[in-house]
Amino acid sequence: MELFPATLLVLLVLLATALDESGCVIRAWFVAVAAKLGVKLIKNAYYARCNTRYVPPGMNCPGVVFGMGWTHGQAQSAERAYARLFGDSQCDRYVGHCQIYRFKKGRGK
């Protein structure tokens, strides 16, 4: 019976000290996003990959959009501009389910 409280305590400590989620993203993800944008990887820049969702019939929107910026918000704005540039002018309204991470030098291979 004493094992349960100890296990619960360890689980709570692990959850409280969880890694930054961008620490789990491998370098290949950043390389792929940068390649789609035609840019080089830049230390401390944010990279975004988002899906377009619930696009009305008849609209021409890319299924996946990309962005990059110095802040989380700039990366999100850039991916919305990407949606407008490579799709209809209203495509930015249908962007959702975004993955936005900051690139830190020294990521895994």
C-alpha cells in the first residue's frame, strides 16, 4: 500500500518538471519547415506548420501552411500570409491546428 503514494509523488514531480515541448522536436522537423519556406535555420527563430481546416467547397487553399518569425505571434502571422499567398485571399481564416516551436541550436539529428 505504501508503494502507491510514492508512485503518485514521482508522477507528480515528473509532470511538474516536464520538458519544454519544443525540446522534443527533432532538427529534421525544423529543416523540413525551413525548406518549404526557402530559408535557412536561424537560432532562436520560431517555425510554424499548420493545417487548413473546414475550408468551404470551391476555395483553393493549401492543406498545410508554413511560417517563420522572431516571436510566436510573428510565426503565426507568417503562416497566415503563406495561406493567402499560395491560396485564395480568404484562406488565412481557415488555418488551425498549428505546431509552433522555437529553434535552439544543437537539436538532435
